[in-house]
Amino acid sequence: MKQSSLIRSGIGLLIGLAMAVTACGGNSNSTSSTKVGGILVVGRTADIDLLDPHKATAFQTVQSLEQIYDTLVGFDSNLNLIPRLATKWTYSDNNQTVTLNLRTGVKFQDGTPFSSADVAATLTRILDPKTAAVARSNIALISSVDTPDANTVILHLSSPNVAVVTAMADDNTAILSAKDIAAGTVNTAPNGTGPFKFSKWTPNQQLELVRNPTYWGPKPPLDGITFRVIPDENSVVSALESGNVQLGVLSDPLAAKSAQAGGLHIDKTPQLSYHVFQLNASRPALKDVNVRLAISCAIDRKQVLDTAALGEGAVTGPITSPAYLSDPNDRPCPSRDLTKAKAYMATAGKSAGITLDAIVETGEYATAVNEMQNVQAQLKDINVTLNIEILESGAYVQRWLAANFDAAIALNGGRPDPETMYGRYFTSTGSLNKVAAYSSPKLDTLFQQGRTEPDVTKRKAIYKQISEELEQNAPWVWMFTGFNYNVETTKVHGFTPMSTGSLIFLRETSLG
Amino acid sequence: MARRLAGALLTLVGVSLLVFLVLRVIPGNQITASLGTESGVLTPEQLASLRSYYGLNQPLPLQYLDWLANVCTGNLGLSLRSGQSVSAMTAASLPVTLELALLATAFGFVLGVGLGMLSASKPNGVRDALGQGVGLLALAIPSFVIASALVSYLAAKFGYFPNALPYAAPWEDPLLNIQQLMFPALVLGFGVAAPVMRTTRSAIIEVSSLDFVRTARGKGVSPRQVAFRHVLRNAMIPIVTATGIQFGYLLGGAVIVEQIFALPGIGRQVLNGILQREYAVVQSSVLIIAAAFVVVNLLVDVLYRQIDPRVRAE
Amino acid sequence: MEPLLKVSDLSVVSSGREGRQEIVRGVSFEVREAESVALVGESGSGKSLTMLAVMGLLGPGLSSPTGEVRFGGRELRGMPEGELRQLRGAELSMIYQDPMTSLNPMMRIGDQVAETLTAHGTGESEASRRARKELARVGIPDPDRTARSYPHEFSGGMRQRAMIATALVAGPRLLIADEPTTALDVTIQQQILALVRERQRSDRMATIWISHDLGVVAQLVTRVLVMYAGRIVEDAPVRELFAAPQHPYTAALLASLPHAGDLVRAPLAQIGGVPPAPGSVPSGCSFRPRCPQAVEKCLEDPALMPRNSSLAACWVPREEWK
Amino acid sequence: MSEVGVAIRLPSAATAPTREPWWQRLLASRSGAVGAALTGAVLLAALAALAGLVPHDPIVQHPADRLLSPSWTYLLGTDQFGRDTLARCMAGAAASLQVSLLAVGLATVVGTTIGVIAGWYGGWIDLVAMRLTDVFFAFPAILLALTVVAALGRGWFNVAIAIAIVYTPIFVRMARAPVLSLREAQYVLAGRLLGFSVPRLLLRHVLPNISSIVIVQITLALSWAILTESSLSFLGLGQPPPAPSLGQMVSEAKSLAVVAPWTLFAPALVIVIAVVGLNLLGDGLRDALDPTQER
């Protein structure tokens, strides 16, 4: 075989190919910073999964639908309740009746006027078990809804509760138009009263919203918002660097760190949701409080935070709601205390050590598996061996719900109000008590008081006691809260990040 | 040919059965996947209503049969989370993956044959080591490493990340489409080039030693003509086979590059379907990937006939 | 007048995994215009490789370190590849032993014949026209249909004819035929031999017949070269060779040939032993271990010496044979 | 992914000179030698790790030494838990090889057996076997492995099973092709005429002839198994920590690429060495074992 012929033809092919690649690459930057008018592009890793606000659980779906729909009440940046569709609300009849005065002159995006009938229809839909609405458990105690006139709604509660109005700030209680509920077009044609209107949804790619011209509130500066799906967090950072995306929503601290290097503006707001090492007190090995306290004392929360999340976060106590924040040092071992831990193990007669089956979820958020690895290494120092079982999210959720574990690394959602946050976990009648695997008469009474105490300072004292009770009995080991990262290019102005991760303040944001 | 079609059909039924069973085996179902830890809050009757909504209460064989019946009538089922019909989703996502796979295979073919000829020109020589080295290197580095490095480098250095813009179909905006698919195709192309290179190399070495090549040289035919009209032409069969197989693998295998380059391909559609336990989405999408794979194999067979007159004679 | 082809001290060496081995150990011979010569020897004697070396077609792992090859007054050895290529197919051409593998299975026969012309600058249409004419000349029925069809559609004989067409279409001055009929059955063999002999006469073309069968080539050539273990041991006119072989090996070869006239059903004579493998050729005369006439002198390497009108590489003249 | 369809050359009757043992010929050829060297290096590192000859414990965390760049104490630096990257690479190599060897071993035994039987008997056995392999071929490899691991759960054994399931069809198809032609080969017919029992025929005559193809396929499949394991880890379905596997390390280090690039390059380099080594070894073996190779 004549060598020369093959070489020339082989190389010829390669050169031709190389030229083709460079030629295309040449005119690349013409499209890099095309920003169409006042449309803000939000980049994030997941697409919305449905359009019905009452069924939305995925974080990114709630974040998008809250632009289209309004709730009766909302939160300001410090998570204090502020009026939305309800201008005023008063408790009466020993906190068993709530009267809400509605905003007048409000229209839905399809032009139909907003009235108390819509609120009634919405609440009835949420309460109806057939809807399987997410917020149902939080407002289940509403027994009936009256609409004396177009602008007033009266809620009758089955038992006294001051937290029900706060629950109305939850996006899952978005107010729909009675007409849409009847027509059943909620999941196909979104029609709210919020600042932005639904324009187009290309699944797996992007959701496009445009300004609602008939919005009752101040006119949003942005012409529209586009939520774009970029599955890989590092690619979101690259999209920001290329200017094609102006606001990025990240959860992986490592990706956020690389964004810092890219000269972008990063808003780090502590999250409400908390990283916790749940112990299953109903299991024989963990029945004795001393063992649980030993574990709590043997874990250096800061080390878990530094190794698993590169220090991107803050050590936390049980309650993360800003108004009722627990003091992280108010626990048996404010910092790691091996001698005390070993003492606890000795009193429990378990110095020889115990073995626990621990489950952890992979896929949903980046740091879980790393947290487990560090906790496992730390607990070796008191002879507590963890058999790690990594589960894909579907399998994890099933095992978690059935409390089928000795221990579990979890990221549980926080709420602005501690009642809606822990009521269902640590009260004997709570729907998730089986998962928490701990309750006590003292906690039951404390939660009952907290639920009915209208005075805020008294409520804070009650939840402080609850926080101490949880730390003293260590059903769980609260570790740290991460950050919500909202990364913006220099063109974004006036955006206020929220600890709930909500993008509600996009209505005040401008581009330019 | 008819026998081959029957075989292909049988294969597809096999795939549908396999994907249906495997999905039922995975723990967790649509409800736990969509509601996550909140699903613990559901009351028994809520759970029951949801199960019927997702069609989980019917006996398995029935679920399989009515899904298959729907598929045959073109109704690929519904993605219950997004209310989208799977056929609409697939109509959008399959062309993306097909175009990506086509570009990657074309690039891989050209690079693979080029490198293969280069290294075959002097077996066990320096060129051989060079050609093999580059080919194997492309094979050895995991695609997600190359992809992420490429994306972050281009964005950080040149602020160039066309994939951040929504996916532009070739007929909508050809220039943007090419820019969005060029680099992912490059990354995947390396993966195709390696096996094509190795097949080309061994095929060319083998064909070069055959008598009719010496006859051609004995007739004074120019080396280039000998290389292309005689050697490469006869080496085409194994090369086309290797390339066809690679194209088939790309249909399902491009999921990682689709993730990193944010391309709404069918690989990602299936991956999301698995994570969200969307049985209808996974089953139908996998069936369509399998169908595409089978069609590709049939095309490769037809290509055989065009290339090799001896086969055409049968 | 300088001979058409003059080969002197040509050698071929293989550098495979078993190290360097001399296969052709210094071969010299001449072929004049329109002369037909036979190169005869047992398989493994290096006769095909000698001719491939002349054509410059040695495959990988084979090289020809020494030797001169003058063709038509020009030295081929140092010639740049491009120029050598101009000669191949046009001036000197070769046909091969196995018709089944010597044609490109993927190309139409017409194109393969025409390619010899297009490779030397003839236009496509002109080339295919002359190719069809050539197919007819080599005795292939319905040349148009044959031109469009592929090698696998034809028998060995027909393919060999097509092979010959590709070699002769450009009217070469020298044709090297490397055992073209060995793979064919006897009846076809005679037709192919007759075809080439007729073309030899009509086109005044010189031919070198490579064969391991003296009987086959006897009627075709004027002179015979006998090769043994990589060397030419005898170069004699065909009549003298058959009448009085000057080298014991040639004599042995002739003795092992069945003669038409033989009546007695005696077993054919055989030469003891086996030709030496390339790496292990004995010193001196390579035929010595098997040579009935071997004497002391044979330990020295014999060169070709004149013997009547022939040349023989043997110290013992025929007259003194036992 | 495989060289299915390469023309099969039956050993010609050329009297090959007495050949040295195959491994001498292997080491003599360039690709064989380099391949053996690279693969040997990775194997040695893995065995050293198994024998505990590692600079530091690959699992023990030293939080104080987090994210240190390569130094004399930590030759390849440390990861975010302060674990030594070199030790983890060695242990990772052991883990990845463990998975790949099991997976490819299973695939070879099962696949080749089915392939040979299908090729030999033909008829409906062949039809069923071929349709089954088509089904697995048509099913996207990564997604098949993904669903299997999601179903069986993690653990290096399940990952190996998943990879084995993906590769078995390749071995079936690769083993069947030569058997089809071998069945008609004269010397096999002769064997049948002499009344050899089928297993004897298959073992003594058919298998040796496809052994060189099988061995090449094994080295190729091993390199692919390592790559598949790393892709599975990238999708979060690889082996469970803390025990490291190369794929797990690369996917974990991807997000550390900016902060601690050595945590990414070290395991990626080991994968490259292993894959290139195995492929070259495969080439060398094919040349060394194939009797028809004169060169």
C-alpha cells in the first residue's frame, strides 16, 4: 500500500474538518448579548411541571406561578404579613372567625372582575379532598366560608387558630376565578390577578410571561419574564456569563462559587429550609434519649457545613422562620464535645457502639451525600457506625414517608410560621409525626398554645420553649441552612431576594 | 426484506415489554415523585383518587395492553404532570436528538476515517501511534468532562454560550441552530470517532494486503485513486456498520450532553420521565428511540446493498 | 542494441518478525524486445518476488536493497515514484495467479479495464470505448454487458480474461505473467495460454512467464531461466534446456515430468529433500545437499558459467556427470 | 463501540515458522507493549490499594487539610473532606476495575455462550437470541443501566449487573458471527463426520478460533465499562460513597473544577490511562493471537 497516498488523503480530511469548525466559530459573538427589550430571562435547572397553583410542589413551579396569581396576603422582605387581595383581616369570636376585607377594582387577566365569590370558590376547591391540593392540611380547620357582600369574606374555623391567615400567604392558596374553576381550565389556561400574564410555555425549554396591563398594583418595569430551563448548574453560570440569561437561580454552593469567579453579582440569602440529620426515636437503638444526645454532641455542625457545602451556609437551630429564629448555641453541646458524648453513651450503656442504617437522597440537591459522608466520619469517633444507603429521590421519599430508616439526612422545607413548619411533625396528632418519631405531652400543649396565642411576643416565648424541648430531646440533629443563590448580571436593578427563595420582587425589578 | 421488517417489529414489542416491566419495578410512583415528602399528608381517599387519576389501580397486564393499544393508534399517552401529550413532546424533542446524533456521527465519521487512514498508512509506525493515540484519547475522556470544560471555558473566556438561548430549529434560525449544535456534536463526535477510527484502521490494513490493490498499483493508478476507489471502497462495509451502531447509541446516549448544553432532546425527556416516574412519557419515548434505532439499522442494511454489489445480487 | 529489460544482482529481503531474511539472493537476467522468456522454479524459490521487485510492487515488510533494473534504456530503481507509475500499465504490465482476488469486487469490470488508460491520461469515454474493444479481443462474449457487470458474476476463466484485458489494453512492451493459469482447470488453461501467445505475436510484446511447471511454458517461450533458493541456476534456450540441461537441478526437474510417450507406469522420479527455507540456505551451491553430482568444489558459491549456448551455476560440467 | 462485522479470516494453510509464545509476540508489538504497560500500571495501583499500600487512608477525613493543592505530603492534593486524592485514585481504580471485571466477565460468559449456541444450532434458538439482543441493543444503553440501578438500588454489584446487561448482547452478536461461518468450515465438518460430540467440537474447534476476537472484545468492553460506570456516577447512580470509584470521583470533582482542579484531573487521567491501555492491549492481543497475522 503506497504510504504517501494514504497520508495525504488522511490529513486532507482532517484539515478540511478543522477549517469547517473554525469557520463557524468565527462569527460567534454576534448573538451573545441579544437582550430583547425589557424581557428578563431567568435561568434555572428545572422546568415548571404543571400550571395548577394548588397542586404545585416543585420549587421552580411555585416560583413561576406566584408571578401570575395573587394570594390574599403576602410577605415583605422581612417575612412580615402584608395585604394583597385582602386589604384588612380581623380575628373574632375567640379566634374562631376571620373577617377579610377584599381589595376593590381588581380584574383577572381575562378581564372578569375579582370578587368574594372567587375567594370562596378557591378555598372550597382547596378544601375538597378530590383536588388533592397541597395546602389543604394547612387550612383544613376552615369549616365554612361566607360571602356577605362582593368585598367581604368570613372564615369559620373548627378550632381557634391565629396561623390560618399566614397560611393564606402560601402560593398554594393562590386565588383563582370561580369561572375558571367551574370550566376546569386551571391547568391549561392560567388566569390570575398577578403582575404578569401567561404567554407561552415550551415544556423542557422555557415559560414566557408578559406584563399584565390591568394589574391592580404599581406597573412592573419589566415588559416580561422568561423562565429558561438549563439543567446543569454550571451551565446556568455560563449562560449568565454569556449575558443570554440575566438572573440565575442556583442551589449548588460549588456552582455559586464558580459564579463569583465570573464577576457576577451574587445574592446569598439564608434559606428557610434546613439540613437535618433525622434520628428515628421509635427504633430500639435510638429509643434512649442519651444515645440521641450523644450523637447530637458528637457532630460538629460547622465541619459538616464546611466540607459538604464549602461553608456556604449557616449553622442553625430547629426553627428557621426569621421572626422565631432559634439560637443555634442553645443546645446541650453548642460545639462538638466528645467527652460529653461518650459520657451520654456510657449512661445509655452503649459505649461499645451502635450501628444505624442511614438513608440519603441523591439528585435533588447536591450536598446531601457529602453531608452523610462527613457525619459518618464524625460519628465513628463515638463508635456509632452508619451504613449509608443512597436512594434515588423516588425511592428515598417512599422510605422517608414510611419512617423506614434508623437515621436520614434530609433537607426539609421551612415556613415563615413555625406552626405550619413543625405542627405536623412534633405533635402526637401531626400527619408526619410517624416520620419525626417523637412527640411529648409537653410539646403537644406548647404547640396548642402557639397555635392559639395571638400576641406575637408571647408566641415567640412559646416557640423558644419548643426549640429548647427539641434540642434537649434531640429527635433530630439540626445542622445548617444553606443559601438561596440569585445570581444577577450587572444589568439587573431593584431585585430583592427572599429567604423563601421567592421571586415575588421581580415585579419591582428593571433591566438596563 | 419483509423478514427483516417482521424482525424489527418483534424487537419493538420486546422493547415495549421490557421498558414497561422495568418501570414497574422501580420503587416510588408518580404520586411520591410529584408530591415528594408532601404526599405523606394525603388522606387515604385522596391517595385512592390520585391512584386512579394516574391509572395505577388497574392490574398490570391491563395497563400494558391499553398502553400498547393506544400506541398503535398513535396516542402515545399523556404526561400527567405537564398535561402535554407525549406525541407532542416527542415531536419536539426527537428532531433535536436526531439532528444532534446526525451531526455528531457525520463529524465522528469524517474524523474517524481520517484518523483511521492516517494510522493505517504506516502500521505500527509513528503515524499509527499518533492516529490511535488521538482516537483513544477522545474515547477515554468522559464526555461530560469535555462538555462541561468546553461550556465553562467558552462562556468565561468569550461570553459565548448560544445554548443559553432557546433552542432554534434549523428551519427557524439555521445560523443559531448550527451554533447551538456544533459544540455538543463535536463532543459526541469524539465518542463516535474512536470506534470508527479503530474499525477503519483494521479494515484498511486488511484490504490493503489484498491482491486487487496490488493489481491497481500495477496498472499505474495514482495512490490517491488507489486509496479511495479501491481500498476505502472495500473497507466501507465494516466502517458503515461501526458508524451505524454509533448513531444508534447516540439516540439514547446523548442524555448527558443534552443536560449540559440544555438541549431539549429525547434523552433528557426520558431521564426526566424516569426521575418523575412519568410512566407514559418513559415508555413511549423509549419505544420511539428503539424504533429510530431499528430504522437506522434497516437504513444501514440498505446502505450495504448500495455499497456491495455482491450483496445486491442476492 | 540494449535489451528491453536488463536486471542485474537484484535481491529481495523480508524484515518480518523473524528478522531479516534474504529471499532473492542476487538475480541477473535480460529480456530482449518481443522475446518471451520463462522463469521456472519450485514455489518458495522467490520467482514471483523477483518480478514484483522489478515492478516496484513489493508489499510492506519486503524490500529490495541491491540490484539494478534497466527497462527501455532507463534505470527504474532510482526513478521517482511518479515517473515509475507512468511506466506501469503502459510500458510494462503484469497479470497474476488468482483471478478470484485480483479484481476489485466493488468495481465494474469495464471501469477496471478502462482505469489502466485513464491512469495514463486517456479521457473517460475514449477509455471505456477502448476497454470494450479490448474485452472483445480477449475473447469475452457480449463485452457491453460484461463491462457493466461485477467480477463475482463471472467464472475464473472469464475473470482471468478480464485481468489480461486490463494488462494489455494500453499495449505494454513487456508483460509479466505470474502463473496466470495455475488456478484454472486445464481446458481453460490452454485457451488463456493460446490467447496470450497470439497477443505476443500480434503486438510484438515481450513476455516473462513465471511458472512452477516446465511442461506448460515449454511451448510458449524461446528461453528458460531456472530458479532455485533465490538464485538463477540455469539460463538456456528452451530446446537446449530440454535436450541437455546443464544444471543437475534442471535435469532433476525434467526427469520428474511425465512424458506423453511414457508407456511404462513407473513412478515419476522425485528429488529428495525439500528446498531450503529462506533463512537457512546452505553455503556454497544451495542445491548441494540434494545434488547427485555434488563434489568438493561445490562448497564454493558457483556463479553462472557459460556451457555451450546456455549459462549454468554449477562447477561440474554435464559431461562429467555420473 | 465494537468491531462487529470485521471480515473473519480463517487461518490459511501457510506453514508458519515455529512461533514464540503469544505473550512474547505481544510485548514485541508496539501497541501490545504500551497497552500492557499502561494497563499493568493501573492494575498495580489497584492491587496496591487493596493490599493497603496507600499513602493515606482513602476514606478517613482530615477536615483541617481540606482542598490542599498537590504537595509532598499529599502528592495529588486533597478533596473537600481532606481525603488524599492519590489514595482515592488507587482505591477508585480498584473499585472501577472490580465493577468492570465482574460486568465484562458476566457479559463474556453469558454473551459468548448464547452467541455460540445461537450460531451453531440456528433455527428458532438463533431467532429468539437475535431478537432478544436486538431488544437490548435498541434499548438506549445509559437508560437501561439507569433503570436497572434505580430498580436494584446502588452498590457496586448492581452497577456491575447493569453494565453486564448492557454488554451481553454485544458479546452474543460478536460470538455468533464467526460461528456461523465456522460451522461450514471443512475442518469442523470433518470433526462432525468423525462423530465428535457437539460440546467437544464447540470447545476444541470453535472456541479457539473465536478466542482472539473474544479477547479483543473483552479489552474493548472493559474500557467501555469503566466509562459507563463514570457516566452512571455523573447521573448520581454510581457506587455509594465513601468508598471511591473513578467515575464517582470525576463526577463529584466536576463542580470543584474551578476551586480544586486536581481533584478532577487525577481520576480523569487514571480513566484515560486505563481505557487507552486496555484498547492498545486489545490490539496487541489480537495481533499476537491471530495465527494469520504474518506481519
